[in-house]
Amino acid sequence: MSKRGFTNEKGGLGGVVDSVVDNILGGVSGIVSTKPTAKYTSGARTTLKINNKLVGFAFSVSWRINTEYVENRTIDDYLANELIPTRISVDGTIGTFHIPGQSATAALIQPDVLGFLFHKYITIEVRDSATDELLFYTNKAVITSRMESLQSEQLGTVQLSFKAIGWKDEREPEVPAGAASMNDANAEQSAGSRLVQAGKEAFNKAKGIFGK
Amino acid sequence: MAGVAPFFITGANAKIKLNGVTLAFCTDLSYSVIVNHATPVVLGMYEASSIEPLSYKVSGGLTVVRYANNVKEELESKGYKTPVNVSPDGNGVGNWTKNSGQDLGSRILSSGAFGNDGRAQENFNPSKLQNGTFFDIEIYQKMPQDGEIRGIARLRNVRLVRMDGRINKKSTLMEQFQFQAIYLDGDSFIADFSGTGQQHE
């Protein structure tokens, strides 16, 4: 097996074969080794795609998924009777360097003044390149703000904020069993049925108080 | 022991090429690769649960004994001998190019208008900083009577980031340079690109 190092690489067909063998053996040793490997996500092993195109000049990405609930507060009960799901909202930020000629508008990521009313949603995909696991994906996102900063002795940076409708990650979203129908035997588990049940309980509680 | 030849690499049998040009009168060169890691420590454990690579950086420095422009010609014109392989143009950083020289052709070539060679000579000229290209530094082991090149290390995509000059009554003028590089290739491995296409973006 050849050494693939500096100035020792063999040329010609023999060198190509040796390189292929090197690569195959390197890959196999990575698969069969029992030694631990790095397993946590980090910026270096994360790829960001916008509209299915790799964004090579991004240096940070963050997202926040709000699953909002309101408390169902009832009379004579200092604990919330129910946490009622109300809204899912998704937003985040992307930090990038600015390569002249490749602004967010030029890349059709952010609308310009004439396309504002007609701009299509963008897709944002964050993936772990080591495992190919999807960390975050949305296909209905818009850029809501762009802040650019140019300073002496520093690289220019761009901070993009986005909002999105819905998201998914390593797990594909699924409707819980029984949630599709109130008549199903499992309907008691659905959010709607819980709300009805909570209403009944609140009513009965109130009736118990005022019925006397 | 009889019959044993000098084997190991020393400063005396090393050869350094910068920009494809032999860097003569270099007294020392150092390079380092730093791979920053995070050691996540999680609840319920004393030891780090893993060692996670975060970034890879190459840097180093070299020192050159300086001599001046036109000293060689002046001394030789008066019948003196000069050290072997000294350049009539001196060995300042501005001449670290294959196209050193004061004639028009060399000046045009060294300006970077032609060719794709690295241009270390532009790393300290403010008017050229923006367009100065990266260059390579290669370190070889010399073997007498042998044409085969024995590479030790190749620093790829280098830029000089600092220069210090130093002279005193007891020594020659030394110029010390510090550099940063993108990759360091060894004689047993190539530092391959780690990403998944970002370089094309």
C-alpha cells in the first residue's frame, strides 16, 4: 500500500489503484472499529441548505420552536385544570459572511422591494453531515429581517432572522393514534376531547358550588 | 558504528521551498497544527463523555538571515568572492518569487499579472494585500547524490501575517516571519478537505 503523503504519492495506474485501496481500507476500518467516535453535533459537522442549495458562507444557525399553551383556569382551583394547546410558531436566525455578489436578495432568499408581495417561501435544512441526520427542516420560511455589519479589522457579517410555518427534525411528524376521530376508542387522548372533558369537569365543579 | 550513514533530518540537510523558490539562509522554521476540541461533561459523570473536534488551524514561523540588494554585484565587481547562491537582488520577502529581478519582464511576472503561482511577496504591501494570493511552503530532506525528493511537510494555502526584524552588534540581521495556513500535508498523509461542497459556494 502506498503512502498518500506529500511527494510520496505514486503516479500512474499503480498510484490510482493504491489510492483506491487506501480509501476502501480506510472506510472499512472506520466501520468495524470498536473505538468510540465523536457523537455530538457541532458547527463543523453541520451543513445548512437554503432552497436545497448549500450555504457555504454561513457560520451560525439557530432556531426556536414555540409550542404555546394557555392555562385553563377554573374557579376554586389554584392549579391549572388543563394546558390547552393554542399555537405553534417557529423562528430563528442565520449568521453568514457576505461574499460580494451573493447577498440574500441576489440568492433569492430575501425578497426585494418589488418582489415583496410575491416572494415564495424558502426551505431551510440543517443536517448533521457525519450521520446525515436531519436536525431541522422547514419548507415554508421567510426572511423577516437582515442586519449587516461592516467594521474595520473585522469580516463583514450578516444576521438573517426567519419565521416559518411548521418544522420537522429527525422524526417525521405523525398524527397520534386516535386523534383523527372523536368517536374513536382512543379519542380520550386527543387534545379536543381533553378540552371537552375539561369543560365538563369545570361545569360540574361550578355546578357543585352553586347548586347548593 | 562503521558503515552507518547520517539518517535523521536536521537543519543542515533540510530544504525549504516557498512559492516554489528555495528559501536560502533560513535559520529555523516551525509549524504547528491545532485541532480544537470540546470535552462535553454531562450530569452523572466525572470524566468527559466524548472528545469532539471543533476546528483545525495551521500556523508557524520562520527566520531568515538577511542580506541586501546589490551587495553581491558590488563586491564581485571589486574582485571579491561572495557566498554561493546569493541573489543580486537580496533575499527580502519581496523577492520570494520565481520572478524576482528588476528587469521589466520579471517585474510584470512578479506583479501577479500572469501565472497562478502564490505571491508571498505581496503579503506586506498594503496596496497588494487584497489581491495577494495564498502560497505553499514545502520542507524536504536532502540526500546527496540522489534526485528523489523526500518531502516532510507541505503547508498549503499560506499567508504571512507578521514580520519582525532584529539586529544587534553580535549577530547578523534576522527577519522573523509568522504565517497561517489552511492545510498541512505530511509525508504520510494528505490533509483533505473536510466539507461537503462549501468551497464551491
